Amino acid sequence: MANKNFIAILMGSDSDLPTMKKCIDVLTTFEVYHEVKILSAHRTPQQTMEYVKDAEQRGCSAFICAAGLAAHLAGAVAANTIKPVIGVPMDAGPLQGMDALLSTVQMPGGIPVACVAIGSAGARNAGFLACQILAVSDNDLAKRLLDARELSRKTILEKDLSLQQQLASENE
Ligand code: RP5
């Protein structure tokens, strides 16, 4: 799915794909063009940088980079672009993502990575954050995001109402 103003999703391994599906689903839901690539800072360093340069030239607006363990993918991509880079630490390995979190978030000053939470919530939020970046200059997308927030608000309030009714009936 390549077009102007697309989001590039990179992940270090196909083992990251089940988690990153949550990110892909968000971009698909909000009708945001995106590409998905398996590319690694460690295993395919040259191809990763070639892709970043090529994606930039084709209109990539932001990069989402998911990696686990000693996760350098987001930082390595950020070193080669001034497009926003969102890092998603994967919950892989014996440290349950703490290694990837610190590797991704602790960038030196001047080369930022917007690091989201470890795992599924981070994958979803990476998708939302990328949408919000595009929505700065896309009013239709901004409207879709606001509608989703409103639906989320109503859903929670309905669940609370249902809980209060259940508790009240138990106390009768
Ligand atoms: C990282 O190493 C990948 O992003 C993945 O999260 C982790 C493990 O990769 P595999 O050994 O499953 O390919 O580079």
C-alpha cells in the first residue's frame, strides 16, 4: 500500500508481526496508507538504510520501528532521517521487553525517537500516534480520530452505567 503521505512500519523479525498487527490494524481502520517491512538494524543494516532513503523519497511521513532485545532499529532509522520515528519495544526474550524499552527510549540528545509502551499497547499507540501526526495537516483524518475518541468515551460510560445498575440490583 504505497502512496503519498504513507507510514512505513519496520520490524526486526517476523516474530514481531503478531504484535505489530495491532499497529497495522489501527492504520487500516483510519484509512492511512502504509507499508510493512521486515528489516533489522543488526541483520540487514544496509538494506534497512536503503529502504529508509527510498521511502523518504516516495513520500513517507513517519517511520514506526518495532524491535526486541538490544533494540537499535528505531535509533538507527532516526539517525538517517528527520521524519518522525516512533519506536515500539517488543516483549521478546527473558527481560520481557525492558531491554528493548531502554534501548529504544534512551536516545542521545538531537536524535529523537518517540518511544511508546512495550508490546501490544505500544503497537496500537504507535498506530494512533502516526495517525495524529498526519492529522496535523489532514482534517478528514482528524475527524475520524475525534469520532473514535467519542465512541471510546461513550463505550466506557455505558459500561459504567451497566456496572452501577448491576451493583444496585445486588444490593436490593
Ligand atoms: C529483534 O530480535 C527482533 O525485533 C525480535 O524482536 C527479536 C528476536 O528476533 P528473532 O530471533 O525472533 O528473529 O531483532
